[in-house]
Amino acid sequence: MIHVYILKHLYFHYLQIKIANPDVIGFQEVRSDANGRKNQLSELQKLIPQYRYMIYHPVTMVTPSLGQQEPPGWEKEGLGLLSKHPIILSHVVNLTVGKASPDKNKRVLLHAQVDISGDEFDVTIVHLSYDKAQQCENAVDVINYVASMGSERSVLLGDFNAYSDFPWPLNGIMNGSFDKDGSCKPLHYFEPQGSSQGYGFVDAWVTANGDSAGYTFSNMPEPGPVSRPDRILVSLTGLKVVSAKLLGDGKIYQDKYSLQNKWQRLKTVFRMARETALGPRFKYTCHQDCGPHGSCRCGVCVKGGDKNNCELPFCYECDAEHYHSFIFIGLLFVASAIFILYLILKFLMTRCMVRTRRSHSRVLFLWSNRTSGLVVITLVISLYLITMTSLKDTLETVNGRIPEEMFPSDHMMIVAKLKFSFR
């Protein structure tokens, strides 16, 4: 029995990976740095070391929507796979990019053969074009490659960008040929396939759940998932679908990680303030597009529409003056923490010391409890007033999250349990 898993946004769904415990995981839109030294899958492996085997292929450079220079670190995007089982081989095949297509993004398929207890298992990951005409050409590429593999058991998974009113590319991939009355007309070499050639796939979700909608995609928290571009297609030979389910609607993230999210936003704004104070190496500060409801300010997306973007060093809430305020307040927090530790130590020692040593403890603890209490209250009030005075606009940026940020699963995760139908 094997579990196949597909997801797009990595860290948001770490908990779902632990829950599902799949054997093989397929990924799209995985970020990496420009020189290939790090990628998000290698970062994820540190959290789930049982997935010892990895393939990652960067596909394209990611350009900010406004064309500005991004902060360095996650310039490329691609496909990947994690597996608990050894990966025997892998291939990358370029998919057709139409000359007249509005989608100029490079598209590939990533194929890996996995050894599961001595049996070969072929996994092919795709992220097809959003352009309908190019989808047809991508479907031809996929069919030709899968037919050339001659696999006994195979799974196709990924973001097919499938439209309910344009089913022909996906149906073609599943059947190995296109409906003569449909809208897909292959423009280059294509030899139709079928069951006589051992070709054919079923949709794991439909096989396991029938007419249930199984929607996986939404651009925003409302109106919720509205389509099903993400699929796991299972070969008719060698495999049987046992079950399929969806995970990762973002509710767990909202409930458990709201404070952590704000803390990460605060650290990001501080880094941008330090960047400004030391001389900014870049202008545009976000690694992601903030969409129609948010603007990029100081490395985070802020609610209020998409017309309030700022570039370093002109973001007032993370300028050099705010960096100095961060440092000053940080020092005050450290001093306050040391003093509170001193009070805790005093309390413990006065409780634990025998009476014969209490006279010596007065030498160490010079302040009375009342004085110490007044000092603590003064420190807390001072920290609050200084923070709110110096960093009020910074905190507004930190707290100004767009709804999408706390509803991260614009793509739900599909988990399919499969069984080898012969061994």
C-alpha cells in the first residue's frame, strides 16, 4: 500500500504531511535560490528527515509583478518530489510553449521512478499552462512521454490548470487520445494511445469519491474552493485506488500559528529596517506577489489594496530611524529580562536558604520587595510607551495582514492511497 501526496505551499502544510504520512510527495512552485545552493524541499527535509530521497528541478526565474529587484534568496521556481523510498532514476522533459500563447512561462514534466520494496513505481509531476490552447499541446507532450515509458504502474499528479468548461486536455491525458469533436487538435506529432497499448488513467478522487466536488482551488478566503485543477491520475494497470481525501484548508494554520505569523512579520520588518540603515541592496522587498488586496511594504503584504507598495529606502515604517528604535527597545527588553531573572533568583534563594545564611543574602539583594515591584512596573510601562511611540506605524504594518495570509491553502492537498494490483 502506498500513499501519494500533492501540495503546493510547503511550510503551511508541514502538519498535514505529518498527519497523512505519505510515501511519495509531489510539489509545484517550489522556490530555490539563483545559484542552486538551497531550495524549499531541502529546508522541508530538515523537518521530516524520513523523506531521505529528493528530486528538485528549477524551471523558471520568478520576477516580481512590478518588475522590481527582489531581495536575494528565492529567485527560481520549479517542481520537486520527496520520497521515503529510493529514487532509481529521473527525467525532465520540456513542454511546448506556444508562440502565440499569452503564457510565456517555461513548463516541464518531472518523472521519477521509485523503488518500493523491490517494485518499480513511476511518478510524473506536471504544472500545465493556464492557456487553453497551450494546455492541448502540453497534453500531447505528456501522452507521448508516458507512452514511451512503457510503465507497468504509473501516477500522474500536479496542477493541470483544468477548467470545467474545457475538459479536453485532461481527458486526453487520461484516455491517450482526444475527442474528435473536442477543441484539442494536436499541432505536432501525435500517435493516439489506448487500452490496447496498455495506456489509460483514472482520476483518483472520482474513483474513490464519485460525484463529490473535491474542489481544491481558491484565490481568496471567500467564496472558498471553486475548482479542481489539482489531480492525481492513476494508471489502469498495476494500481488500484483505495481512497482519496483532501487536506489543508488553512484552519489549523489560523488556529495555531497566528502569533507565530505576526512574530515572523515583525522579524521581516526588522530585517528590512536593518537593510535600509546599512544601505539597501534591493528595492522591492517581497518574495511573493501580494495580489489585488494587498501591498508590499517592508517585506510583508499589508491590507488596503494594491496601490500602497513602497521600495527601500522609502518605506517609512522600516527606515533607518526605526532600525535604531528597534535596537534601543531591544536593549531595554534585555535589561528588563535580566532584572526579572534577578528577582526570580532572589525569590528562589530566599526561599531555599537556611536561616543561618539569610543575613548574608541581604548583601546580595539590596532592594526590598516593594522597591523591586515598583521598578518592574516602571520598566513595563516605559517599554510600552516607548514601543508605541517609536514603532506605532511599524506595528500597524505587522498587524495589517491581508485575509489570504491567514488562509494560506489556495490549493488544497490531495492524498491518495493506492494498492499494487499485482505483485
